[in-house]
Amino acid sequence: MKNADETRPVDPFFEQVYAVVARIPPGQVMAYGQIARVLGFPRSARQVGRAMRHCPDGLPWQRVVMANGDITGGVYAPLRRAMLEQEGVYFLPDGRVDMARCRWQGKPEDTENK
DNA sequence: CCATTGACGAAGA
DNA sequence: TTCTTCGCCAATG
């Protein structure tokens, strides 16, 4: 049994989004469009954001930010920023995430052995 | 079925 | 570099 009893319909796209987000290592972040691209839907950045809006507990939703490094989440945006800061994410003086240094490639292909 | 909205992103001014 | 506009795509009214 999987979700027959669950009143929540499981969308493959949503599940994939959650899977990728769960793989983001501490100190690194990913953009909505970047996640969509990894899943094979480079035009569905907004749908990724829609999935994050319904993000389940246990998911590092704080590591998902905008492509320009801006943080979403409304009133919780500053909270997310503090959590990322605690993980070692670099920030710009403007309060945005330093994507140039913290953007996760999504595919670690031999990070040490280059 | 059409109009509006949205945790996006790139391009233009 | 900041602000505005347009395009994408699905959900909602």
C-alpha cells in the first residue's frame, strides 16, 4: 500500500522535486529552475515552486532559492536565511545567497578527483 | 472555457 | 544594478 489511504494524490513531478531537494548537501543551494532542469522540465520552474509550497516536513526547503540568489518564503525568508547561514552558505552584502559559490551542481561527478 | 494568480526566470529599459 | 515586462505552466475562480 502506498497512498491508497492517503487523501493526497501523488504527482511524479512533485515526488521528483522532493527527491532532488533532499539530496542538496548542507552549505549548498539550488534554484527552482535548476531543479526543474535536472528533472527534464527546464520550463517548469514555477511548478517546482508550487511543489515547495506544499513541501512535507523533513525537507531542506531552505536550500531552494531563486536563480538570482533571492530567498522566498514570505515571513519565513529571514528565518531561512539564518538557517542557511548556520550551514555555511555564503551571503552577499545585499542579503542574497552567493550563488556563485553555493550553487549545487546537482551531479557530484567526482568532486575530489578532478 | 476564459481570466487571474503564483515560493520563477530571462530580457529589456 | 534596479525595476518592469513578457513568457512558461499548472492551479484556481
